[in-house]
Amino acid sequence: MEGSLDGGANGLTAVISVTLSGVGGDLCCAAMSDFSTDPSQPAPPPAPAGYTSPPPMGGYPPAPGMMIEKPPRPTVTVGAALLVAGGALLILGSFLNWFSLEGERFTGFSGEGSETKDGPVFVFFGVLAIGFGVAMLAAKRMLAVAILGVVFSTLAVLAAFVDLADVSDAKDIAKEFDITFTQGPGLWVVLLGGLVALAGSITALAKRRR
């Protein structure tokens, strides 16, 4: 009989504990609900005037250190073609007749002994111009190549003007001594080639990546 009473007491205690736990949980939930909806709690401050929500993640500028894909290099087909054409004209003009004296023809390679000949110099400039044009088409490294093209093409043009001035002086001297002197097209072709190569270099330089 005493064991039955103890068992009943224990069972009653368990029931009371469960009931109190449930009531406590309900009270806790109710308190939390009241706290969250209590009008006495301060409301969050309003957004300032003119405020807009930040852009999505894709709109932010790339963080430092992130890899940025470079735009493709611009094509310089026209500039490269002009360089190649100018180089070919420089080489061709070196072998054409520069002037004739008493029927004897003189080119950029004419001369006696160790006399300086300007023909090989113009051939060198022509080969450089063709190489620069091919490099622009193949590797598309145009900025450095275009700068070099401007430098060497300018030197070729200046050298052609110097030679033209020398031929003009020789023509005046030949006229004084009644010597037959005629000027050929060679130096004019050289000058044209230098100008065309210079135009190609400037065209390519104008399209450099900024």
C-alpha cells in the first residue's frame, strides 16, 4: 500500500513537472512575442533622403588583385600595309637610276673604291620597314614597333632629301660646264617610300591602346 502511494506521488510529480514546463515555455514564447511587437520599443531610423540601395554584387568595381580581362588589341592592317609598301619602294628606288652623267647611269650603289654609297642605307631602312609591318600583322605589338617605324622612316626621308639636294647641286655644276646631266626617278621613289612608311607608322601609332 505504501509502495502504491509512493508510485502515485512520483507519477503526480512528473505530470506537474511536464505541465509547468509547458506553461513556462508558453509564457516565454508569449514574452518574446510581446517584446518583438511591443510598440514602446524604438523603431529603426528612417533612411536618409536620396539614399538608394547599393547595387548588386556584379555592379561593384573589381577588388584589388582581381584579374581583369584586357580588351583585344586593335587591328593595324592599314598601317602595316603602308609600312610594307614603303619599305618595298625604298629598296626599289635604291636600284633605280638616280641620275645620268654624259650617258652614264648612277644608282644608289654606284661609286668607286671606298666611296660611301647611300643605296645600302636605304635598303636597310626598307628591310626594317617591311619587318615592322610584318610584326604588326603577326604579333600585334604595335606601340613599340610603331615608334621605331616613325624614327627610322623619318631618318630615311631626311636622308633622301639630303641626296636630292646633292644631286641638284651636281646638276647645277654640270650645267655650268655644259655637261649633259639628267636626273632619274630613283631618289624620288626612295623619298616616296620613306613618306609612305612614315604614314604607316603614324597610322599604327594613332591606334595604340590607351
